[in-house]
Amino acid sequence: MNAPHRKPSFLDLRAPLFALGLVIIAAFVVGCRQAAAQGYEGHLFWRAVFSVERAAQPWALAAAVVAWLQFTILIFVFGYRRRAALTLGTGWLLAMMLARSLPDLVMRIAHRIPPERLPVFAREPEAMGAFLNRIVTSFFLPERLWENLAATPALWIVPLLLPVLLGLALAPAWYFVARRWTTRDAMKLNVVSWTAYFAVLVVSAALPTAASALTRPETKRPDVVLISIDTLRRDMLGVYGRLPSPTPNLDRLAAQGTVAADMRAPSSWTLPSHAALLTGLRPWRLGIAKVTDRLPNTAWTLAEQLATAGYDTHAIVTHLFVDAPYGFAQGFDRMSHPPSERATEVVSEGVDYLARRGGDPAFLFLHFYDPHWPYQPPDNVPPEWLADVSPAARREVDRHDDAFALVDALRQGPPEWTAAAWALYRAEIWATDDAIGRLLEAIEQSGRPTIIAVVSDHGEMFGAHDMYGHGMTLFEGEIRVPCIVAGPGVPAGRTLDGPTSLMDVAPSILELLEFPAPTQIDGRSFVDALKTNRRAPTRWIAGENHWLSSQPVRYLCDGEWKWQSGLHDTVKGREVEYPEAWYFLPDDPDENVPFTADEPVPQLEELLQLLFAEKRAGEAPVPLSQAERERLKSLGYLP
């Protein structure tokens, strides 16, 4: 009875079957907990659980394969299946305990960093530790980790060997304590136990699928494609006056729809601007001010609203700040992040999604990163866009692997270097527009009614006010953004005047679809003004940066008057100073001459109280791995 059984048998399938089932059941539990935490009910609840289970399916298969390999190895080591099972179970228990202790380990490391070496975005060890931990956790997102393991087979050594080695390390002590238990028949799962186990497995796997399908509402409304082009200045589009135009496809789309002439972003960097775009709320109301902050679960996103109405929802993003670790996956059936982060890959995946989705309307969110530094346009850019760039100037721009090193070089170097950066930036915009042209062609050929909205999250500075890049100041070059809306219900060839904000995009899309916008949002739909050919109502648009400076930097603008709070600080080792000032934009659109009259808008304090009163502390901070920190540092987001 106790003789070794070194030859694998059919009974050894119990280990992989058990592992496969555990992943499915765990996904069901995790999905239910996440959906409850989001406050979901009905169709959206079961849809969220189904999405988690669908993402876990490749992991269930991987778990079965790994468990079978590990169990087979241990049978040949011990000869006893019960000891092999005990060792394997012990190893996985230790591995999970080790994973659970990783956040505490990272926090201890953060506390050992000298205070003077802590970055400006996380001046306290707790913030730094939380920042690191979130990105470590984000590496285990099911779809992303599966892609990493598929791309790098050597990584399989971690789940394959680590639990085995940990189990073997503790095996002698464990056998001494549990020797009698390991020889008993009680270790065997009987028929009743397996029957109950498979019953739970079947319910876990089938219930979300069935409940999601049964509760799905019917809707015949148009598709929605929302495009965000990172770091795209408004004045780079031909429809806004740039000639020659690097955006012929977007210009044609603008001729088919309406252009918002005076839209501003609530910040000059990616995370808070996208939070406002997708929720209609001011970022400071969401608690988003630093790179450690994430979109809270309580936020109700455009994707969640459309998913509730029966839309298929899909997102393709190319920046960490708009990705799942920062909470932006809320409401999306799937959020992917192409490895190359190039516009051509984003469009290819988007066109493929639109071609294979079913008959239900779709919401597709596309984020393009190409115009962001580093300025490295692809080879298909026509040579005339770079004709005036000398090889020496381009080498100078290309050789810097840190955004702030490039800023220093452009400030100190000849004008040819800045001109080269401008040209490379415009070439990136041309390449993005060229890729988007293929997307627009695919949408047109599909014949499906589609509302298309194109915006940017912020602009880019190239020497005005001695500023380069983005994220420090709130001058017009950084916060004034393009907005094009086309599709059913949108007048063609029209320009919408009057002050608008990125926060207005989500409620406007909902009104075009005849859905009610959520209450208590800050954005205002501009659809009525758009359809009646009137100006958007005059109101004060507000914005804030508070991710690098010790104090928040703010602006107010009603389309004519603009106030900036100014900045006097040392940011990333560099002195940054510009004064608090009022500007009258009709006479001074470049903000060169501060208005000198006393208190041109006397209600400044009242406006600040009104627009910035509702601030909240950020939720669970988003930590980053060392690799992600180095990546963000090279892009200029971290010191």
C-alpha cells in the first residue's frame, strides 16, 4: 500500500483539475468583491464578474499545466503521491505568504531611503512605498502577465520552480509534524468532495455568463469612438489654422462635424486631465493631484455608464497614467496596452475590435502617445516634414534620454535645436493623423452610425515663457486643447465658440446618445449650443497642477480674462518662477503682458472658493516598480 508509485497515472490529473478549478472559483470571488466595491448592481455587476473570469481563463489553463508538471516532478522525487501533494500545497502556501509580505518589504525599503533622496512627487516614505507597491501589484494583471510570460518563456521558472523549492525546503519539518496524517486515506478526496467541488466550479463559471446575458439591456444607439491624442497642441491642427497642416484626416473629420474653438484642460499633464475627460469631474474633487493617486472606485466613468446601457466597451491605451493600475479600467470589458505604444498598433487593434465585435453598439476609447517626448517619428513620415532639420540638430535632440536634460539643452543651445524639436514633434503628429485616417476609413466602410470625438489631454511648450515640455505651468500652450465631434446629431462644418472644458466631453456624448448625465458632475453638455449654433454659455474654467510643486498652481479663465497663481519653487533641482498675473486674452493671446489694473475681476476669492472648495484626499496611491520609475523619469515625469 505504501510502495512508491513513480509512474504517473490518471489519478495525477486531480492536481491540474484542482488548480484549474481554484483559479475559476477565485476569479468569481474576486470579481464579485470588485463589483461590490464599485457599487455595481444588476447587469453591470455580472458583467464585471464575467470580465474578471474571462481574463482568468488563460490563467486557469496555465495553472493546470504548471500543477501537472510540478506534481509529476515531485512524484519522481518522492515516489508517494500524498507526499508530493503535501509538498506542492506547502510550497504554494509559502509562495502566497511571500507575495503577501512583498508590500511590507517594499515599504521598509522606502523608509531606508534618505529623506533628501526622496523624489519631489513623494516626499514621505509612506508615499514612496505606496507608489512602488501599486505598480508591483499591477504587474500581476492577468492579461498583461500572461502576455509577458508568452513573450518571455524564461519567466515560467518562477511559478514552476519557486513553489516546489519552497515546499522542499519546509518538507522535513512538515513531515515530522504530519507524518501520520500523510499516510492516512483522509488525504484522498472522495466522490462526495469532488462532486461538491465541481458543483461550485460549474456555478462559478456559468452564473456570471448567464446572468450577464439575461440582464443585458437592448439598445440601438450609435457606436462611440473617443480618441485622446496625448500632448497635442491645439494650434497644430489645420482646422485651427496650422498651415501646412500635419493633420489632413482630422481636418476632414472636422469638416464633417463641429470644432470646439476654446476648450481647455483642467491640468497640463496626463493623469488628471484624463480623469476629468472620462468622468466629467474636476480632478481635485476626485483626489487626483500626484502620481501616487488613482481614480477612485466611487467615480462613475463614461465607460460604466455606457456599459450599463448595454454597450460593448473596449480601451486601448499607451500610457501608464491612463491604464488599469490608475483605475481607468472601470467599465471597460477589456483594456489593453500595446507593447510598442505606436499609433499604427493602436489603430490595428482598434480596427480589429470593431470588425469582430457583435451586433451591440460599441464604445471604443483610444489613447495615442506618439506626440509625447521622445520625438521619434516613424520612417513613413514624408521627408518634407523634416526637410529643414539638420542632421546635427536632430542628433542633439535624439541623444538625450531624459526629458529635463533635453530641456536644459534646448534652453542653452542655438535656435536650430528647438526648431528641430518642433519639426520632430510635428512629424509625430502627422504619423498619428495618418494612422487615425485608416481608423476613420474603417469606421466609414462599416456603415454603422458612429459618434467620434477627438481631444487632447494637454499641449507642449517649445520656448515660450522660457518653458519646454509640459506639466509645470498653465500657459495657453499647455492647457488649450483641440476638440472635434462628428457623427449622428452633430452639425457639419460648424465651430462652437465660448469656453468649454475637457469635463464637458462625457456629458455631451451622453446627451447625443439621449442618455441622462450623472448628477453632481462639473462638466456641462455643449450639445444644445452646438445644435442651435450659439456660443457655449460664458463660465469660469479652472485648472490645477500639484504634482511637482510644493503648492498647487492654478488658473481661472472665462475665455477672455485669465488668471494664473504663478509658481516660485525648485522643481527637479531647477528654479522655476513666473508671477501671479491676470491676462486679457483678446488683446494678449500669448500671455506676454500681465494686466496692470488692480483686481480686474474682484470676485477672485469667491471664484477660488467656488471652484476649488471640494477637494478630497487621494485614494490608494499607485506605486511603481523601479523599471516604471526609470521609464517615467526618462519621460520627465519624475526627478
